[in-house]
Amino acid sequence: NKEYVGFSALPGQVHRKTVKKGFEFTLMVVGESGLGKSTLINSLFLTDLYKDRKVPTAEERIEPTVSLEDHTMDFEEKGVRMRLTIIDTPGFADSVNNTNCWDTVVKCVEDRLGKYLHDESGLNRRHINDSRVHCCLYFISPFGRGLRPVDVACLTALHDRVNILPVIGKADCLTYTELRALKQQVRDDLERHSIRTYEFPDCDSEEEDEEYKIENQKLKESVPFAVVGSNMVVEVNGRKVRGRLYPWGIVEVENMLHSESATLRSVLVQTHTQDLKDSTAEHHYEAFRSQRLQMPNT
Ligand code: GDP
Ligand code: MG
């Protein structure tokens, strides 16, 4: 007797089909190096904190990411099976020449769209593995004043190809006021540069319940999510939690007052998985497909 929390908003048929088949979902992380991309991924998915709360030894041991790496894992989230692939990218280093440093990232996204197009035109169209990138978490620095030129260039190169969800990395470095100002600045910059990010559904249809509408409105207003990651488990009042231990206190990754990491996780693997997949298919894949069919050699 399982509860399918978060999927309740899907129309019945899609819901039943999805629950039976499970999801194939691919997530990518992009942004400047050192903003906590690998740590966040590790925090959210890679270590099975939920089953077996082991305390990792000593300090954090994340190595710098040097190439595009993908990790695939199968898990079950509230009764729904999921095959999650995460593509971790090295991010932009502070080399003097950052020209087109996002090319490999764009290529990776396009290769995956291309593979789907190829499979779809093949003989066995019934069982296509969907390895398209369904969401790109784009990390924004907490230390800047909004989007930097490299962010604008990279986002512009990507936004037609993939759903972009901007996040502010290492958000524990900001006070509440600073965070609010930075979020506003990022939203203004995105608009000014006409960068399209993933849009939480508007849900004007009658089917949607009131709660779902309010939830989506809240999510919309929270973008870019302020995220915090950690590879350490610390103890707070006898509870073991994933957190960052500072001389002055503990930042808890999953505490809603400290970070929006938990919100992000549930958007990705529960509440908006299907919508991100639909948006990939309907917008990004369709655009890619018609371009390829018109100009096969591009
Ligand atoms: P990446 O290059 O974006 O993958 O960044 P890493 O995950 O390798 O992290 C770079 C450094 O930042 C490491 O020393 C982490 O311990 C630290 N770090 C990671 N996440 C956070 C965070 O949420 N807050 C703070 N303050 N530091 C973080
Ligand atoms: Mg990394």
C-alpha cells in the first residue's frame, strides 16, 4: 500500500503508466568550478544516506572533477522506480582564456538528443532508452553580483537545448538579505539577457488542485534555489544530519531554513520529473529534431 506522493497531480493514466515503468531521468550540473556541484550531487543522490546513516570518516574527500563524468543509479522514490543518470562537469576554471569552455557541455547535450533522434528513426522504436538531458542545474556564484559574462554566454548556448534550472551554490555563505538581493539580481539578469529557464507549470487547467497551484507559484518565486551541499554527517541534538560544521554552528543541508536543497531534490525526483521530461520532449527535442531534419549536416 504505497503512496505516490507528488505524482498525484499527474492525470490518472500517465500516472499509472509511469509508476509501472519507472522513470529514466538525466540530470546535468554546469557552472564555474568550485561552486559545490559535485558535493551537492553527492549530498542529494550518490551516498545512500537514507538507508544507512553511517558517519563518513574524517573530512570531505571530494576530488576536483576533471572531465565529463556520468553516474547512473537505480532507486525507488516513494514507490516510483527511477533510473537516474547524473552528468557532472568540471565547470569553468579560472583560466585566462575561457572562450567557449562550454562547448563540450553543449556537445554532450546535443549528442544525446541526436542519439534519440537516431533511435527513433530506427527499426526498434518501441524501446528507446531516453538518455536525453532532462534538466541542467546551472550553478551561480554566491560571491558575484548576479550573472557574469561567462554565465550569460554559457546559458545562451544551452537554453535552447535543455531545461535550465539555475541555483545559487554555497548559499550558506550569504545572509538572508544578501540571498534575497542576489536572487532578485539573477532573475533580472536572466530576463535582461532573454535567457529562458525551466518554467514551473502555470496550471490554469481545472484539473489541478489549489494546493498544486500554490506550490508551483512558490517554486517559481524561489528560483534560483539556494543550495548547500555536504559530504559529512554531523550530529544535531542527537539527530544525525548531513551538514556543514562551522566554528559557530551547523548548517543543515536538508533544513528548509538553511537551504533549498531538499526542495530541489523533490522537484527533480518527485514532483516535477514528468514535467521536465515532457518539456524536454516537447520543446528542446522537437526544436532539435526539426533543425536536424532541415539541415542534416549541421
Ligand atoms: P565543484 O567544482 O563545483 O564540483 O565543487 P566541489 O563540490 O568540488 O566543492 C568545492 C569546495 O567547496 C570543496 O572544498 C567543498 O567542501 C566546498 N563546498 C561544497 N559545497 C559547499 C557548500 O554548499 N557551502 C560551502 N560553504 N562550501 C561548499
Ligand atoms: Mg566537481
